[in-house]
Amino acid sequence: MLTFVLILAVGIVAGFLFDRFAGPSWFARQFSGSTRGIITSALVGIAGAFVGYHIALLLALGSGLLTTILAAAAGAAAVLFLWRMAK
């Protein structure tokens, strides 16, 4: 349960930071409000954190707390970056 909450928190923080520093794309600013971008970035960050965590498990990189956090953060960053490029 702790791992689930930790991955969830890492994904939300990554989404908020990504939205704060990268900002919404031009297209998103034209059609949606600022809160929609924050919520969407947080949800995409959560999805990326779970993807990164599960890839780390599949590659057997370890099951420690630091490995979990790093894998979740890397996965969230990668998915957020790809999501931004797709928009």
C-alpha cells in the first residue's frame, strides 16, 4: 500500500512540476482553462509513474525505496515529455 501511495505522489508532483515549468502548449491554452492542464498533467504523470515503476520491476532493477522513487520519476518524466510532444 505504501508503494502505491508513493508512486501516486511522485506522479502528481511530476505532473504539477511539468505543468508549472513547461506550461501548457499553445493549442491547450486556446481551448481549455489553466486548471484543466494541471489536472491532466497530474493524471499523465501518475500514469507515467506507474509505467516507470512496472518497467523497473520487469527489468529487476531492485525493490528498494530509492529505486521505486527514481523509476517512478523517470517514467513520469518520459511519459509527460512524450505526451507534450504529441500535443
